[in-house]
Amino acid sequence: AEWPPPVAHTHPLGVTQAQTPVPISVPNVGGVEQWRTLVAAYFRAADVELALRIMGCESGGRPAAKNPNSSATGLFQHLGKYWASRSAAAGWGGFDRIHPEANIAVAAWLRDQKGGWLHWRACL
């Protein structure tokens, strides 16, 4: 898959996204179905159900979910030590791991560019 440049990109749903992160307030409400549209925008159609299942396993669909035993945070439980480089490479540099769209977009980038589903092998 082609990924957008790190300076700016166009959201798959047609909105131009500036690279300047805007502070957000994210309700930490669970449930993966609320994220289906975003998951479908970033993951291949054949991967949407598995992506949602992994999200459910990792965070229960809660954007601010944190693993008590590691730095893993967010919908797909990205690790803090990798977030800055991976989010920048995926075109989402500067965004927090609790930002739902950034978290989903970086997960899709990892899936397509860096090892498939192996990042979430505990949930497979």
C-alpha cells in the first residue's frame, strides 16, 4: 500500500489532515463497532473484521486504554518506545497514541508495511 508523506496527507474519507496535532478530548468508552468506519478507511476490506477483533482484544475499543504492565496505549496498544518513529513514518507524527484515527492509521501501516499481524500475535 502507498502511504502518505509525513508532512501532510489526505484522510481516506476525503478530509485533508494537517500535520499539526490538535489536543483532543476522547471519551474512554469501550466497544469496537464505534470505530468500524475508521478501521474500514485504513485497513483492506478483507482485514476489517480481524482488525476489529484485535482492537477488542487489545483495548476493548477504549481509545485511552493503557496496559498496566507496559507502555502499550490506545486502541491497538502501541508501545511508547516505537510510537514516535512509527507514527511519523505512517504520516501521523506528533499525534498522541490515544488519538483514535492516528492509532488506527498507524496500526494499518504496521500491518501493511512492518510484519503483518505479528505485532498483535497474542490476540490472534
